[in-house]
Amino acid sequence: MRLREKFRQIKVELGNDRFILYCLYSSTALAAAAWLLTLIKLIPLAWKKEPLMLHYSVLVGIDRIGPWYWTLVWPALSAVCLVANTMIMISLWRRRAPEIAKLVSVFTLCLSAIFLINTILLVLLNVGV
């Protein structure tokens, strides 16, 4: 219930602007998808094989291998960016700069999509197709 109350409070703060709320909800869904993908696919794999592949380069191949907790970097960055940019959006909205707040919301949506794509590629690198 506390999460629902926080979303209601953010909705009231942003003045029911549908575009910003759509971007915010979509960014939250993408960040949650990155977390779920990591927790469902990579963490169980970490129990079977350690260490996990963390980076792949076309020229070299697999060039970074590490412990399982490094797979949480992309979802964690997604969550941190989402929270920070939401606070920036609310601050800009209070200062009567809705255009810049909309720009930050689109930026947040793009960042969440990039972090989800990085998570998907990390899962494909470790699990395979």
C-alpha cells in the first residue's frame, strides 16, 4: 500500500499531466522488468556456475568475467536514475517549468529502455539463445 500512496502523491505533485505520468509509469515498468529479468534468469544461473560473463566485445570476445552480484549493476542504475529523475521532475514542476520536466521524463524513459536492453543482452550472453 505504501507504494500506491507514493504514486498517488507523485501524481498529485505533477498535476495530473498525462504525458509525464505516462513516461514515469513506463519507466517504472521497464526498470521493474530489468529487475525481474535479472532475478529470474541470472541469479539462479549464478548458483550453477560461478563466475558469470559480464561483457562481450566483438574484437576480443568475452573480456570481463565476474561474480554474480555484478549482474545487478544495470537494474540498480535503472532504479537510481528513475528515482533521481523523478525528484528532478517534481522539482522542475514546482518551479513552473513543465517543458523541462517533460524533457526529463522522456530522458528517463530512454534511459530505462537502454538499461533494460543491456540487461537483456547480459542475460543472452550468460544463458544463450
